[in-house]
Amino acid sequence: MNIKNTLYFGSVISVISLFLPYQGSTQLVSYTKPGPHAPIITHAFAVDKGYYGYIWKIYIEAKDPDGEMLRIASAVHGAGVGRYPTDWIYLKRKYAKQFAGYIQWNTFSSKAGYMPEWTQITLTVSVVDKAGIESNEVVFPFTFEITPHPYAYKLPFPFDQGTIPRLGYITVDLYSPGQY
């Protein structure tokens, strides 16, 4: 398959995925095909809605055949704001070959002040090894909603197998649409 067809197919899948209803997402969307020595995200999960200030946990399982995973890249795109700078979480040495854990984002931001209901953001996560080789990307849509009760969800396999460690925090400060 040539690059033009690959880009076209990836674009079509991305657009279609924006219109599918979610109750949490385990969907993997790969924009780049990792090479033979690239880390691979094998499973991922995150809920797709929450209130402003929600503590969002993004669950990731990844492995690297060379045992050289170094950091997690988190790129946020906000409706009406655009793309925020990439946030980096450095992995502990014990997670260089494989890990299953979550990254946490406390979505309250001193810069936003508030987020209007139905504001949408998209989080793209990948893993980068010591040589700078990037894994496949996982895309998580998220919508801010006001709710009178906490969101309940059940973790899918492999994240339902006991204690899952927190790998780090996403430190992106959001802007309210139109405020930026």
C-alpha cells in the first residue's frame, strides 16, 4: 500500500471515529506504522466524558522488543483552541520493556476558569523510545458534561487485573474555547 492510500485510509477512519458513540474507548487508531524496533501500544482505555475538573485516567499497556521505552507523549487538541504543546511523561527504568498503567490528567485549569458544557478535546498518546522511535498513536475523544452523579465505568482487560500503577501526570492547562 503506498503512502497516499495509507494517509487516505487513516483520514477516513479518523473522521468516522469522531461520529461513533462511546462509553469509554478501547479504540486504537494508528496514524503511523511502527517499525520493527518501535514500541507498541497494545491496549488502551479511557472514558469519553466528564465534568470540568474531572480526574481523567488514561490506561495504557505497551511493550518494546528492545526494552528502550523512555517517555509517553500526550498531545491535546481543543475545539476552538487548536493544538496544545506536547506534554512528556518520563517512564521509570523498570517500565522500559513493558508496562500496564495509567496516566492522570486533572482537567481543572487555572487558565480556563471554566469549560462550557459539550466542549470537546482530543488526546493523542504515543510512546517514544531512547532512539526517538515513536509507537503507534492512540486517540481519545473527551467531552465536558455537567452531571449530577459520578461517572461509573468498568475497566476492560488487561486493566481489570488488580492494582494498576500511575505512570505520571499530564500537565496541560486548558483554555476555554474563544478565550485563547
